Amino acid sequence: MTGARRSRSTEAFFGRRHGKTLRAGQQAAVAALLPGLGIDLSAPPPVTLAALFSAPVEEVRLEIGFGGGEHLHHRAGLMPRAGFIGVEPFVNGMAKLMARLAEEPRDNLRVYGDDATRLLDWLPDASLAGIDLFYPDPWPKKRHWKRRFVGRANLDRFARVLRPGGEFRFASDIDSYVNWTLLACRAHPAFAWKAASAQDWRDPYPGWPGTRYEAKALREGRTPAYLTFLRA
């Protein structure tokens, strides 16, 4: 277990944190639910992450940058025996998820509303069964590529917190970022890409509900890729 270590750097978040003013219902949901669902990094992590959840869970998974929380909420309902941690620094995205949880609660879900690297550095070694990173900001200009979340420092973080055989799943509609991620994971000794055919990255994940970003990409003629890497 690593304890509450300081993040080596904050590669995760360069975007804005606030959008439109929250609606009254969203504000009420945030006030009612976020204090109980948010993870406090000032305390040491539990010996087992299952202790974070009010429901009994057999494994814990992380989604980084959950947007409005559509996929996170769906998957938490699909897999009630798994615990889910969602990270989203964008206040409006967090508010959308809280509003959804006010209508359809999930007792196997916790959230963190700041830089994902801080949470990753807080988590115990080999404590996660999976990490999802879907449609992250591609930072398309070459001078901004260093801001992309996938890089050696964050793959090192993933390798530390994923258990052997754990999954890192990455989806994007931006070819250059897909290739970037393939090259970065291929160069990292902790990750293996097990794709056997083109359908392994063309077909969505089992039980995939889609996301708003994916729908926009498809409308605009971009084809998403769905990559899965296994922790050695």
C-alpha cells in the first residue's frame, strides 16, 4: 500500500472546470449526494478498496473523465458486485451524474472531482481490476501532445494500481491518439495488447451503452476504436 503520497506531477487536467450555471435540481443533487460519495484523499486509503462502498463488492474499477456519467452509471448498474470510482474535474459533468443518481441510486459508486493523477497516487498497489479512459481530450496540436493523458508517467501509475491481469480500456475517435496510445502501451513493459483481429478494436465493449462523445463522432463521420490492454 502506498499511503497518501503526493502526486509526482499533475499530467491529468488542463481543461476548464466550470461551464453553464447549474440548474436548481443539479445544485440540490450535488449538495445532497456529493459529500457522501466524494473520496477524501486527506485520509489514508483503506487496506481494501471494497471498504469505500456501502454495498459488498468483489473488485473495484476506475473511470477517468466520465463526462456526464452515462457510461459510469450504466456499468455500475450492470455490475452490482463491482465497485466503481469515477473521476471528473468538470463541475457540470459531476452535477449531471449527481442528478442521475438522485433518480437512480447506485450503492457501488464513488467519485472524485479533481486531478486523476492525485487519486492514482493515493490508491494502494494492485487495487484495481480495470481502468477506463474513454474519449479523452486528444490535444490535436502537436505542441500540446505532451498534455495527453496517456504517457509514460500515467502508464506507470496504471501499472502500479492495476492488479495482474487487470484491464486498461481506451476508446477514441481520433486516429492520431489511438496510434499514440498503441505505441505508448507497446513500449511499456507492463501492458500487452491482445487483439487477434480488427474486430477486437472496431466492435464496442460488451454491454457498451455509447456516450455523447461517441454519438457526435459517428455523426461527423469518425470511426471510434476500442482498445484493451492487459496488465502483465
